[in-house]
Amino acid sequence: MEQAKPIPVPDSTPITVRSGELTIDEQQRVKAMQRLANAPDRPTYLALQQEIAQQLNMTVRNVQLLMKAWQTEGVAGVVRQGRSDRGERRLDEDWTNYILQTYRAGNRGGRRMSRAQVAVRVAARALEIGDNNPPSRASVYRVLQSEMDRQEERSRSRSIGWSGETLILRTREGLEVVVRESNQVWQCDHTRVDLLVVDQVGEVLGRPWLTTIVDTHSRCIIGIHLGMEAPSAVVVCLALRHAILPKQYSSAYELTQLWGTYGIPQYLYTDGGKEFNSKHLEQVANELKIVLCQRRYPAEGGIVERPFGTLNTELFANLPGYTGSSTKRRPKQAETNASLTLMQLEKQIVRYLVDRYNQGIDPRIGDQTRLGRWESDRLAQLPLLSDRELDICLMRRDRRTVYRGGYIQFANLNYRGEHLEGYTGSWVVLRYNPRDITSILIYREDGGKDIFLSRAHATGLETEILSYAEAQAMSRRLRQAGKTISNQSMFEEVRSRDRDIEEQQRRKTKRSVQSATPKATRKVIEPASPDSASTAAIESEDEAPVEIVVPDVRVYDYEALKQEFDLW
């Protein structure tokens, strides 16, 4: 067997591979070259060459070149030599500063500029100054990577002030709000309650939405709104109205404490939902002198989102109809156990917030309740607004016509208000709270403004409470019941008419048979009065009986009746 010529090895000391200096790929290359150099014969050498090419994922020609470099340079020919300036920026300082300044300026004031947009501006700048060798896109990305990493680290870090005395909120608009007092910054958010509610007859309505407004400084819940409507600008305004006004509840709520929060905030801090970007909310904020601002990242909403978890574990989980947060783990009897109406659930939430949550200890202070912190750090005297001044926040708005007698029809209910008879036939504007539509506010339009006229009450429901969702459910049931009654009565009427017509047809056939014979007459003897009974008896023997001809009965055509009543 032909022996292969020995492959020359570089004149040096035996090669040692230290794993601490070479990467795994470089170690594989060195070991592969060692195996190939020690091949005993030519066929084995060629077979190893093919095997190494597949192992290193390269062509046979590249393996031959790698072996040549191994023979001449040793390990240095196999290992890739790194640059002496590896890890350091090779751009001049002017370009580096321009890239960083462009990126920072493009991400201020609520604007967003990506790395790709910075690279485009770098190319435009190079064309402007006549630089034929501008930084490449990869170089721009490399310069900005450290800047973006620092921003990401800042966004993940907890806002200062959790365990200290200062909290700084940063907005998309580039504002930095230092929170120092109560009613300075309110936060608003929504959640869908993990609980099924029913209407007044026990039919399941679904899971309601809960909107809360939290004071950032004290973590006290200032106001809420509970309803079946999905989050919208109207719902936000209703929650804002509840938060601004002083809150008074009847003895039916069985409260042991007072919900003493009220006032107008300087800032309303929210996420970027469409309900917080509406023109209506902007109009309300302008009227009330409230600055709308949005948080930069979703992770900065912990202050307003944390109470939802507390309510879920401490309140909703113990009420009938609880569904849980996971649809896969929903209790099978959730719909069967559901028994709370929307108003009953609202009472449970109010009682929990007033008597427990707001009276709870603020974790950052340790010896002061949330309500106590709100009271101690608020202004000495807060301005009070009347209900009429906040009607702009009661913005479930509709238009109706006033009927004779001053009546208005809305949600299948009849309303009557004072001083409305003079507006019979005119269009008026309704404002109402979806939680209770038994009482609505009536306005007239005058030059683009709504002028208050009167309050109207649902007739027969003056002492009741009925939500808009419950009224709609009642209307659906009534319509369904009305259709059933209408259908049944129609079928009964058709069957009765068919029976009558069949009977008339039988009579007509009988008369046609009798027409061939002389008409039969019936003798009718007039009854006599008691006084002249004997005289009538004698005269009746001499007088002939009176003949009365029975008149023909009118017969209706069945096909004509079907056409007349559209029963085809």
C-alpha cells in the first residue's frame, strides 16, 4: 500500500491548545488540522479532508487552504486574529455626537425616532457637508445601542419615591411632575370585574366594567364608575364627576366611615387608550382646568392598577357569581350562583373602599391611612362645584321630542317634567347617568350651548333605581313576550276565521239543496200577555198564523278574505 508523504509541521515546540484562549470553533479547527496532519496514507487523508469539510461547514478547497496556513503559520494561521481596536468606536467624535444628539432630540416632546431614521439623517448630513465616507447603518446602530440600553434600564427601574418622600412622574410629552400633595395628580384606568351580575328578574347580564380614579400622592381611591358599558370618554367623565363631587350615601349602604375625598386635580395621568384621547375628554379638561398627560410606558401604571388586584382577591372572590381571571379555570356554577344586581355590587364595592381600602395603612408610611394621608397633605379649603357646573361630565347625551302634556319617551319609559308643556313638539337634549335612568336632565339648545330646563322622572318609577343596561334587558324581554302574544293571537284569529268560513260554506250548500223545493215557512205565534190570556186563546182559534220568511245569510268568499287581510 502506497504510503503518504509526511506533511511538514511548523518548526516549533509541540502545539498546545488552551481552552481559555481559543473559542470552541477555533479549538475544532486546530484539532481537525492535527488529525489531518497525522493521516497515515493518501486515501485516509482524502477521506479525512471530506469529513472535516462537512464538520466545519466549509468546502474542500477551504480545508486545503486552512491546512496550508497551518503548515506555514501554525495555530496563528488557523485562529482569526482580532483587531487591536476591537470594542472601541472607530468613528470620529463629530459623527458620534451628531448621531447621539439627533436621536435624543427626536425622542423628546412625545415624538419617536428610530435608529433607522437616525441613519437616514446621517446620510443626508453627509451629503450636505460633502463627506464621501459617512458612517454606515451598522455604525449608527452600534453608537446608539448603549444609549438605548440605558433608556431601557431606566424604564425598568422603580420610580423613586416608593420608599422615600418624592415621586416623579414622566410623561410622553417630556414633562416631569414632582408629586408633593393630594389632588395634584389623579390616575384613571379600567378593568372588567371577574363577577357576573344579573338584572332585576335574575337573568345574567354579564361582567361589568369598573373605572377607578386614584390619587397618586396618597394612593386613596377618589372616585369610581361601575357599569356594563365598555371604556369610553363618557365613562371616564362619569368617574371624574363622581371623584370631584363630595360623596353622600344613604343608610342602605351601611357605611361606618365617610368617603371624604373630593376636589379637582391639576393633572390626570393615564395610559394611551383611545378613550383618553377623545375630543370630549379634552373639552371637559379645558373647562375644569385639568392638564391631561399620558405615561410613557405601560409598566408605569402600577399605582392605579394595583387596587384592581386587591379588589379581586379581597372582595370579588368572596361574592356569588365570581368567575376568576382565567376562562379555563372558571367555576362551573358561576352563572348559576350569580345573584347580585349592578346596584348591589356597587354597594359592596363602595362599602369595601370606604370602610376598608381607604382606611388601610399606606405601605410607604406605615403609620398613616390612605385617607389620612390625603387629608393631611391637601389644600386647607378645596373649591366646591355644584351638580349643574359638572353637567358637562354627565355626558350620556340624547335628543328627544316633547309630547303633549310635557311627556318624553326614552328607553321605552315615559318621563314627565315640570315646565315642559310649553315645549310641546320641540326637540330637547337629555343627559342621564347610565347607572340610574329613572331621573334625567332636560336641556334646550341655544346657540351651540345647552340651557338647563328641568328634571324629568320616569312615571311610576320615582322611588325606584333602574340602570340603562337593565332597562335594555327589560325591553328585550318585553319585545320577545310581545312577539309571542302577537303570534299566538294571530294564529288563533286565523283558525277561528277558517272555522267560521267552513261553517258558512256548509250552510250555503244546504240552502242550495233546499232551493229546489218550495220555500218552507215557519209559523210564529206571538206570545200573549197574562191579562188577556183567555181572550187571546179564543181569538187565536179564528185567526190564521203569521208567516215570517227567514232572510238569506250573507256568505263571504274565503279567497277574497285572504287577499284582503294579506294572508297569502
